[in-house]
Amino acid sequence: PTLKQLVRGGIPDQYRKQIWRQLVYSRVQDIITEKGPHYYRNLCNMLPDSPVTRYRKQISLDLMRTMPSNVKFATSGSRGIMDLQDVLLAFCIHSPDIGYCQGMNFIVGMALLFMDAHDAFWTLVAVTERYFTSNYFDHNLVGAQADQQVLKDIVAEKLSTTSKHLDAIDIEISTVTLNWFLAIYFDAVPFMVSNTLLRIWDCFLMEGPKVLFRFCLAILKMNEREILMKNDTISVMRHLKSCAKITYDIEGLIKIAFEDLRPFPHRQAIKSKQAFYLTSLKEKYKRRELQKMAFAEREQMVSLNAQLKMGSIIFIYDFYE
Amino acid sequence: MSGKRKPDLKVIIMGDYAVGKTSLVCRYIEDKFIKHEPTIGAAFFLKQWGPYNVAVWDTAGDERYTGLSHFYCRNAGAAILAYDMSNPQTFESLWARFMPLLNSSTEKCLKIVVGTKMDLIPPEERDITLEEGRKLAHELNEGLDISKLACEPYFETSSKDGSHVSEVFECIFQYCLPLSGDQRSKFGLSTSTVDLYEKEPKRATAKKGCC
């Protein structure tokens, strides 16, 4: 069997740490070569006087609520919390354009369960720059939004009855699935009882974001019957939210994701769809940005006019004084 | 579940990150206070109000998720705009960030401003006064007839000790989906309408110093 198939079968627990590391480093090797082996440590040394304050506050608010039930992250002085903070702040210096976005805390938290801070940093870099495109976590999350539109197309193609049903009862699937993609299924599928989350991460790190679509469709397919049986928005929404949380049958999920859903859209087809939606989203935000600027300019003119008037009144007043 | 296809009312909660949006909903729906993970995207809750189904959408605070909020704002009957009473910046955000969103999508949407974490700030240290809060709340509802609203569109709450939390939701529900006194008692809801804020808010709960 190929390595891909082996990983789909689940990385044995004792090798997970080592294999995750290797998969991550294989994606970012060129960046490490360019930045040097001590890059992460250097970034950490820059932390005390770097202008990342904008994100510092938000990060500190999220630290204690990333994995509150895990002992490693339970107390504010704990190693896990300190590492989480360092990695997220270092990333803001590394990539000031992206900075911190809620969701990254979960990705780093997951990485820290298996790796040290240094590796966790490179995992975040790999996820944001190599696995995903760098606009995935940008200021409008255009990459993530484009993927949700691609997802809708794939659902319409592969699970057309479900897709029509959701449309009919006015459910926008991305209100549920966006999180699944952005946090790579963290808090969406079971972690403790079955290894569902870890198995998804195994496949993600090995094969890249296409598996996120596969798993999403597999979860929907597993629940297709129940979804179609329900005819009101609320019960379907409820079901969608809760069904992923009880996906304990990981072998069943893997089988649906990689076998039953065949033929799955090709990587290239997904890529060209992504590019198409990305362009239209970017245009939308550009238009919006221009509108905003025009509005701000008008506001400024109005206030300037008001000031001028005030000025002339004061001037007249001074004159009469 | 009734045979209805859509919820009778959709309420959305917006506000800066970590102001306690999820805690507010959870205090109301589950009557529990727990620290929550940051909400990414949005979370969905359901509440029964007499014969009606109410969907409560809890949105992400991170600014980047703002672009997605049109999904959640669509057809919302009411919006809770939450700010952290111990952090005045979060009050400013209600104007700067969230008003534009609501303006474009839902003119008839009732807007309720809610201060959170009242337990964290002694009355004499607060930056946003009750009057400022109410003023903003009224401005936000300009063009909407809120004379039937049984309370001020402004609340100060603590999800930790539960003060004024259910009042927020019941005030909204009663306005959007009015229930008669008979109906209220039939469904086991308190029969008095909420008017705590008609009088000056009681400050008895905000003890100073240690107990």
C-alpha cells in the first residue's frame, strides 16, 4: 500500500508525533531554509518590543478558552498556555498581513498536544501558507469563503437531493461547515472517545485540504436519511450541528470519504472552482472597500464644511469683539 | 416539533470578541455559567417561547467573520448588540462595526443593547453610563416603533450571577411574538412582564469590596 493509504488507515499513536512533524516540515522546508533554523527563536526574542499589540489583546483573551478542559491548557501559567501565546504572537510577526484570526488558536492547540512550540509554529505556517492559500485567513477570510462556495457545488453534485432539500428550507450550509474547515474539524467531531479528529488530521496533513471536502460530504452522506426526513429548518440545523459531534464510526467515515464518494471531483477541478469564486469575492470586497472610502471622504468633506462655517462664524465674532 | 418549516423568530447576537455573547445565551438557555471557547463562524441555539420556536444565532466576535454575517442577519427579527461593561472600546464597536451590518439587511429588526459582565465593574468605575447606553439603544432603533416594547431597549447583565439575563430575551420575545397573560401561564412563563428597568436599576447586587 502507498503511504497515503497507510495514513488513511490511521497513524499508530506511537508514531503520530513523528509523522506529523515530518509531514509539516516537508511542506515548509524551503521557508525554513530561507529564514534559517533559529527563525522561531528569533521571533520569540522580538516579542517583547514588537508592535503586535493589536493582536496581543485578542490572543490573550483566547488563550484560556482554547482547550479549557485539557490539563496542559487549564491554568494561566501553564506551559501549554505560554507556548500557545508565544506561537500565536510569533506568527503575527512572521505574517503581519494575516496576523491572528480566531480559529488559529485551535490549530496551534492541537499541534501542541503532539509537538513542541517550535514545531507547532511551523505547523501554523504550513497550514496557513502551504496547505491553505494565504488568503484563507486574511481579513475577509476570502479563501475560506470561496471554499464554502466550492463545497456547495460539490454537495449539489454528489448529494443533490440533500442539497435541494437544504435550499428548500433555507439552510445555508456554510453556517455549519465553515468552522469545520477553518479549525480543521476541531470541536466539530469527537476527540476523546473515538479518534475521529486525529484521523482527520492524519489525512489532512498527508493529503491537504481536499480531504476537508471529502470528510464534510461523508458526514452529510452518513446523515442523509435523517436530514431528508426532517422538514423544518430548526430540526435540520440541529441535526447538522449535532451529527458531526457523534461521528464515532471513524472507519465508516473514512470508507465513505475515500471509497463510497467516488468519483470525487479532481483536485484540479476543485482548484479552478476555488480560483473562480476567489476572484468574484475579491471583487466584491474591493467594491465594498471603495464604497467605504467614498463614504469616509464624504463624511470628511461634511465635517470640513462644518468646521469652515464654524471658523467663519468665530472670525465674524472676533471681528465684532 | 411542530409542523412549521421555519422558526417563528430569529434573534442574532453580535458584539466584539470575548464580550460574553455565548455566555449570555448559555446562561439563558441552560442556566449555566461556563467559560466558552471562542465561537468561530456562528453557533445556533433553540428556545421554545410558548407555542413558538425561536432560533438564536450567536456570532463570532473576530472582525474577520463580519463579512459572513449577512448569512445570519438575513430575516432576523431582533438583534442583541452586546458589549463588555468593563471595556468601553467594545461599546464603540457597536456603532462602528455592527450598525452598518444591520442597517443594510434588516430595517425592521429590533435592536437591544446589552452590557455584559456587570459583576466585574463597580458602579463608580464604569465608563459607559446607563444614560449613554440607553441613548445608543434608542438611536439604533430610530425609525422603528418600539412603543410596544415593555422595557427599555437597553440592559445591563451578568451571565455569571444571572442578573437581567432572562429579561433581555423575554423582553425581545414578548415584543416580537406577544403572548397573552393566559398563554404565558399556560406555558409556565412568569405572568408579569419585565419592567425592571422602568424604575432605576437596583444596585443591591453590586456589593462593594468584599462580602
